[in-house]
Amino acid sequence: MWQRIPPFFRNKYILTVLALLVWLTFFDRNNFIAQVRLGRTLNDQRQQREFYKNEIKRDSIAMLEILSDSLSLEKFAREKYLMKKDNEDIYLIVEEKEEKK
């Protein structure tokens, strides 16, 4: 039976290295598959961090603009919170969503 196995695979060092690679790839707690998943998660977290940094920057600029100018504050209040002056009427147009059947 040993004669059928190529001499390359009969070497105890090669067998040890192959067993180690199989162990590290599939069975170890920090296996290769888990490392790939963690790498994807890390990339997703980095993208989310950049997105939130950009959102914070955009919101900070908008807040500074609102707090520095009374006309932009009034515009913001009218658009966001539907505030109005005493002699005005506000009409809201709400589009109904079509239900899928």
C-alpha cells in the first residue's frame, strides 16, 4: 500500500505541513474562513465610519448656517416642522402609496 503513495507524500515533514494547513484553514478558532469574514466586516465598518463622518460634517455645516442666519432658521422651521405665520395657511399634498396585490 505504501508503494502506491508517491514519495513526495510519504515525507513526514510534508504530511505535517499539510496537516497544519488543513487545521489552520478549517478547524482553528482563527481559521482562514473566519479571517475572511472578519475582513469583510472590518471593511463594512470602515465604510460606515466614513459615511457617518461625512454626515456629521454635512449636518454641522447646516447647523452653523441655521444658527447664524435668521432667514435660514425660518426656512428650516417652515420646511421641517411646518411652522407658519399667523396670517398664512399651509396645505400639505400627500401622495398615497399603491398597494401591491
